[in-house]
Amino acid sequence: MGLRRCCMLRGEEANAASGMAVDDDCKLKFLELKAKRTYRFIVFKIEEKQKQVVVEKLGEPSDSYENFTASLPADECRYAVYDFDFVTDENCQKSKIIFIAWSPDTSKVRSKMIYASSKDRFKRELDGIQVELQATDPTEMGLDVMRSRTN
């Protein structure tokens, strides 16, 4: 019985660590991106003191992929969604919403752990994600990677 209790306690601690609330603005802005294409991308940040995920940056519909990658800090974790336009082999114009878990190698271990443990819960709040990427450096989320994942 002692071992079972120990494991249950550890599980509760793990859940507490990943218990980041999601600011309503995150869901609202995501719905605007999905339904109205109001934004090209959204960058989300975990505010540790408030224990919640918040919107950090909104990309204009005219913003380029370079604008998006420049919005991700080189040494801090973030979540992001990107509205990726592409042309299929049948020459059809399409779009897919890509979720990116940005976790650069140079970010702090604690930050990587918090983002990793909160990712699934946060992703569930954003209904309509079609592709997910985990990236530790820009090459892991390049346009060629996105194209290969959307086919």
C-alpha cells in the first residue's frame, strides 16, 4: 500500500506542475486565426507567476515565414501556431494550422520541463490543429519540413 500511495502522490505532483491555465484570449485569437484568418501566426508564452499560457505575439496575415521565425526567442521556449499555405501536387491551394512546440537547446531545463508537461493540455484547448512539430532549432521547423508534414 505504501508504494501505491507514493506513486499516487508523485502523479499528483506531476499534474500540479503541468496545471497551467489557458488565458481565454489564447482560445479567442486561435479561433480568429482558424475561422477568419485574421492572423498568420500566434506565439504563446507561459507566464510562470500567473501559472497560465498567454498570447505573446500576433502575426499579421501579410507577415512572412521569416517574420514568424524571428518572433521566436533564440533561448526561450514557446508554443506557436502557424497558418501554413501550400499548393498540393494536384495544384490546389490549401492551408493547414501547424502547432509548434519551440524548445531550443539553449533554453533553461526548468523551462523545457514546464513547456513539455503543459503542451498536451494546452493543445487540447486549441481545436483545429492539423499538424504538430517539435523544434529545438529553426531547421526542424523549416518550410521544407512543414511541406513534408502537410502531404
